Amino acid sequence: MNQTLKAYIDLTRAHFMFAWPLIFCSGLFLGFQNYGGFSWMIVIKAILIGLFGFEGGMVLNDYIDRDIDKNDVEYDKLTYYWRPYKSRPLPFGDITSKNAFRLFIFFFIITITLILTLPYPHSLYVLIIYLYCYFMEYFYQVKKRNQKFPFAQVLGRTDFAIFPIAGYLCVGAPDKTALLFFLFFYPLALSHLGLNDLIDVKNDIVRKMNTITVLYGIKGTVKWIIVFNLIHFVTAVLFLLTLSKITFYGFLIPFILLFIATYLLIKDQSPKTGLKVLPFYHLSMALYSISIIIGSIL
């Protein structure tokens, strides 16, 4: 395969490309259930907004950290998981910073254009969230370089947690369901972030990033993961009270997967175990999204 193509696959994390529209559309279909107005055109727009919006965030992430990422010392753990060709394209020089920024602008323009085609006020809701997410992505990447309390993580992960809410607001309005959806997803996003920090701790130390694991150590990170998983289980039950029985049954498998992941981390508190259970989180997010979509349709 052409080296440039490999570099762009690693830059965009293209092998996870299906996940972003899926998560986004879980909110959309819940919006259809509560507000009606199903339209294949809106579904197609939502898929593209979720795809290009999130991919733009991936490129922005690498662009902001293009100099710091030169200090990485491990490429066989988190880097390999997210980037199948083990490449940090910008620090390695496989893609120039200018080309990466141009790609970000390209994704940005596509996403903005699609958002503006949504009916008002939904276009305004989604546009505000979209711009907020990019601001928080920048804040997260920069703030974690110099902090004594994890403000970057606590505030920064609201961007991921609010992502499916943007899908909901493509047809819905800010309401109790949107709030419960956010409260359901936010603790999971924080737990997932702690897991990523645990796995990538060696790189974060040499990059002088004050991540959860750098701030609190491996034991502190595992406690962070446990606490936010417990909060997630509670908020998931509250969220389920507004959803269908089919969605409830679909949530059982992610519950089991996250319980197993938590147990394994307690048993062996190491970056190696963290990498083993990371797919459990991503499979859980996918199953949550599929369950919400199916439950909204049936």
C-alpha cells in the first residue's frame, strides 16, 4: 500500500470510521422516536456530519500535538491500537503540517455546510455543539500540558459526551432525554479517558503531559476508572427509564463487558491489561448505540 495512504489512514484512524456516525445516529434515532419526522435525507446528513465532524477532530488532535508527539517512546500499545501502521504521520514527516491543516479545514467546511442544511433551530443547536467540541478539543490538548488538577480531562471529555446529543438535536430539542443521555455517556467517556491514559503512560511522561496516570499514578487511575464506571451504571439505569424494553435488553451485554473490564483492571493494574480491555469499551459503546437505534425503531 502507498505510504502516503497509510499515513492518512493513521491520521484519521480510518479503521474506526464506522463508529462515529453510529454513535451520532443513536441520538438522532432517539430524537425521531420522541419528536417524529423521520427522513432518510436527515439520516444521510447525520451520518456525514458525524463522520466528517469527528474525523476533523482527529486531525485537529494530531495537528495540535504535532511537536510533542515527536517524543513518543512506545508505538506497540495505544499508538498501534488507534493507528494500524504505527505511524504518527506529522512528527514522522509522512504528512506535512500544512496538508494536515488543509484536511482539517476541508472536513470543517463539509461539516458546517451539512449542519446549515438542517432546519432551524436544529441547525443552530448542532452548530453550537460542533464549535464547542472543537474548542474543547483544543483546550484539552493544551491544558493537560500544565495542570495540577485534571481540568483538561473533566471539561475536555464533555466534547465526546455531547457528541450523540448533537445527533439528538438534529430533530429534537434540549430536554430531559438529552440531559439524561449526556449524564449516561459522560462518566463512560471519563472512564474511557482514564483507561487511555493508563495504557499510554510512558509516552505521556516523556511528553510531560499531566494526564490522569501522571497525576495520580496507576492505582489512582484504576480508582478513577472504577468510580466513573459505577457512576455510569447508575446514570445508565436512570436513562433506561426513558427508553424501550428492547433497549434495556441491549444494554445488558455492555454492562457485562464493562463489569469484566473493571474486574480485570482491579485484578491486574497495568497498562498491558488496560490495552486488553480497551476493546471492551469500544464494543460497549457500539452496542449501546445499536440498542438505542433498534429500540427507537421497534
